Amino acid sequence: KSTVFNMLLGEHVSPVCDTAAATSRPVLVGNALRAGQCLEGNLLPEFHPLPLTKGEALIASDTPDNALFVVQHDSLPDHLVLLDIPDVDSIEQRHWEVAENIQAAGDVVIAVLTGEKYKDDRVVSFFRRARKAGRLILPLMNKANPLDDYASAKRHLGTFCEDVGLTPPA
């Protein structure tokens, strides 16, 4: 998830970990206008916005649960902000609360799935609610195996799309 976020941004802002979820607090990236609006509390009022000065704050356990870290990146247009959030497949209730608040504010939600989590009832339900609320859902499969021409990933994505009510991707 954070890898995709960083690739979209073209810069390493959100921490990435190969073995487990790294982002435990959300981070918003926007241009000067949008970052300023967020820091003033006008974009996501459910959160306490803080400027991100150290990347470690995104994974620190002592950061307040309602923190939203903000980064200014002037290459983004006024109509676009990028958000990276904690995993919605987590057992941590606070991650689900963050995800619900973000999903309510976003227009496009990228679902980064794994072979273990594509059928998780809570995850499917979360994305089904997002779809019903009019959000565009873009499912991506993480850890896909090219040795079988991505057959398992394609099958898992198809199942996820069917369960959520999406038209399967090509």
C-alpha cells in the first residue's frame, strides 16, 4: 500500500516494510493550498493534523490515535491529495476507525490485497460500503506470482470484485 502511495507521489514519504504493515498513522500529501487547508483542520476534521517532520512518527506507537500527518508536495494539483492509511485488515480497531473516516472523504480508494486477505469478511464489507457510497475502488493484488502468469492473483481479484460488486479488471 505504501509502496503504491510512494510510487504515485514519486518520492519516499510513507514507510515501507516487507514483512508487515508499516503505516500506523495516516499521512496526507498535497500542494501548498491543500496541505495548508488540512493543517487548518478544513479537509479532514475528524483528525488532528500535524506536519510530518520525521517519517518515524508514522510508525510510532505513542503518536495520538487521531493524528493525521501532512506533507506539502507542490507537484500535486489543487484537485488531488494522496492519503496513505493503516491497513484495514488489521486487528487494531483504531486502524478501522481511521479507514472509515478516510473512506468517507475520499473519491478513489485503492484496495491493495493479498492472497490471504482478499476474502476477509471485514475487508470485503469495508470496500462494499465504499462502493455503495459512490467511491471508485481500484483493486490491486500484492505478492502476485508471475510464474503462473498471475493466475492466482487474477482469480483472487475476480473473487474480490464479485464479492464487493465491482466489474472485474482486465
